[in-house]
Amino acid sequence: MKSNVLRLAGLYLQEHTEPDEVITVVHEATVTAYYANRHYNMLYTAPMERVMQILEQTRYLVWDNAVFLALNEDQIQAVQNYVTQHFVVEQVIQDKYRQVTIYRRQDVR
């Protein structure tokens, strides 16, 4: 049985975001965005400066897997700290195989 959380996350975002909204996904953005029917930013291949630029413009973030190919452990921790400071958990979607967290920016944009 395959995990269903990316499809469920995408459907949640389709329902809770505007059609022209760009979502940000840490790792499996193409699958999540497909189900959400939204344009997306994908963080896992981006260097630190670009990750932070994207996060500064993000309203909805899907934290599906902490995979960041271009970042070291300290940088990953800095990203996690930024998310903790500027986003709130809006929805946690899980099945028996995995979990993803959907964050929404908490500060007024």
C-alpha cells in the first residue's frame, strides 16, 4: 500500500488556497502541487539564500520531508528555526506510513 498523504495535502491546499496562489513544498512538490492544482516552489534543491527568499514570500508551506540537498545541518536547523518563528501549523496529514505538516505564515503580509 502506498502512502496517500501527498494527495491529501494537495487536496487540502486546493480547498484552502486561491487558484493563483503559489505553494511551497520542501521535497515532493510536483506531486503535492499536482493534486492541489497550484504552482509551486520546491526547496530541497535550492541553496540557503534562495530557500530564505522563497520562505519570505510563502504563505503556505508543506513540510513533507526534511531533505535539503544544498544545505548543511546548521543551515537546515536555521530553516527549521525560521519556520517555527514565522509559521503556524495549520494541518497535519498522516497515514500509517508517513506524515506531512502544512504550515501557514502567521505574520501579516
